[in-house]
Amino acid sequence: MTRVRTLALLALVGLILWPTVAVAQSATTPAVGLAGIAGKYERVWGFDNTTQTWKLYDPAIPAAFSDLTTLTRGKGYWLFAKEDATLVYNEKSYSLFKGWNLIGWLD
């Protein structure tokens, strides 16, 4: 008898790929990269594989307390959206959903 397993995926998680802006540019600040959805997200987390630590960017706290200072090409980031939103950057649009979204940063 064959068993079938079903995998349920969370509807709150969406993956978007960041568009190419310029070959020379490899990073940007979270405030600049996410300016189009300012006020619609709470925080962004990124994992630093070199130090094996999580880094946080939270626009509601003083910049000195946010240790995620750049969004770097080739890295992924978790973004918590307060509401459904459309991120427009480099003439492209991406749908973000309320809750956690995974962004693949490919500036």
C-alpha cells in the first residue's frame, strides 16, 4: 500500500526576487530599498553567516539599535508586513502579504 503525504504551505509567506539596478551596486540601506512600503512593515531580519547571528532593522527604533544596516546582493531577508502591500522598485512591482515575507535580494 502506498502512503501519500500532503505538505501544507503557509499563505503568509511570499518570496520575491529583488531586481537588478546596476552592476556596480551590491548593497543598499533598508530605508532606501524599502522606501516604497514605508509604514507598511514592522521589521526586517537577516542572518549573517560569518558571525552566525541574526541582524535586525526596525524603522520604529533609533538607527543605533538596528544592526542590519545593508541589504546585500545574494542574501535573503525576512520582512514582517503590517498589511498587504506592493513594493515597487526599479519599475517592477512585488506583492507582499500581511505577515512574514521572504525577500531574495538581487539588487
